[in-house]
Amino acid sequence: MFKLITVALFSAAALVSMPVCHAATNDAAMHKMEKRVVVRQSSVALQLGMRQLWEEHITYTRNYIISGLAGLEDSQKVAERLLRNQDDIGNAIKPYYGGMAGDKLTSLLRDHILIAANIVTAAKAGDNDGLTKGQKKWHENADDIAAFLSSANPNWQKSVLTDMLYKHLDFTTSEVVSRLKKDWAADIDAYDKGHAHMLAFADMLTIGIVKQSPRKFSR
């Protein structure tokens, strides 16, 4: 279902949580300690797959911002690839929530991208009214995404999702504004922070799915 990257990073992260032993331990104690850091292959696959999808989301969004503001010839192709990513994210939740839910998430995320494209166009043209209207629609769409996801999984709290999505919009807006100002350092900083934030969002979704359907991740 997902294109998997190396599991080394995830495994290392799990080991970080293991307490350091300064004295020799017997077999029983060692076994107990190992159980605390067991990472199921199925949950690893979900986490890495979810991270890849949301990393593509943030990366191709940035590519579109760069191409759109600069009027580059690849803008349309980048937009098409970015929209395909929303299809992929929707498809990724279908095994857990069904086809209708996956299609609904895809629709909401496609709206998220199309609104973002309009915001980039308005920003490039200096259309402040268009920017204001676009930002309003963008946040309303984030509210809809948060409401939808929280209704599907009680482990995804609506208030937390809303805050995470709003921050994503803030980081993306900072990229657009910084590039228009040619403040390249601020642009890079906004992307770096937004990238890390998006991975945290992906992990939050993974944790929620595993908690809701533990039997699906028993191996």
C-alpha cells in the first residue's frame, strides 16, 4: 500500500525511549525491557507510509509556491502532482475507514490545495482582497478537515487537529510572504519548521489509527 523507506530511523527512535542500564541485568529483566521497545512491523509500515505521504504534501506545496510565484513553466505539472498526493492520502485511510471516508478526505484536501493555489495567485498579483477571502476559505476548510477526522477517530481530538492544521497554514503563508519579500532566510526557516510540523501531524494520525484498531497491528 505504501512505498516504504528504511525502518532504521523509526527503530532508533524507539530505542531512544529505552532506559539506560548502568548495571548488569538478569534474563527476566532484560526480557521485560525489550518488551517495552517492541515495534510491530505493521505499525512501522503505517508510520513510514503516512510520513512519506505528508512529506510529499509539504514538499510539492513548496515546489508549487516556488514555481507559481516565479511563473515557471512547470507550475501546472507540479499542481497536478500535488493534487495526486491528495488522492494518495485519501486512499491510505480507506483500509481503516472505508472508501467513502477516503474519498471525502481526498475531496477536502483537494479543496485545501486549490484554495492555496488561489492564494498564491492573489499574493503574486498583490490582490489583498483576494488574499483575505482566500485565507478565510482556507481556515474554514481546515475546520472541515478537523471535524471530519475527529468524527472518524476519537483519538484525533478536534481542537488538536484544528491547531495543527492552522499552524500548517501559517507556515505555508510565511513561505509565500517571505519569497515575495525575497527574504530567503525566512523562507527556508518557514519551510523547515513546516516540514517538521507536517511529520508530527503524520505521526499523530498514525498513533490514532493504531490505538483505534490495535488488532490490525498485532504483527
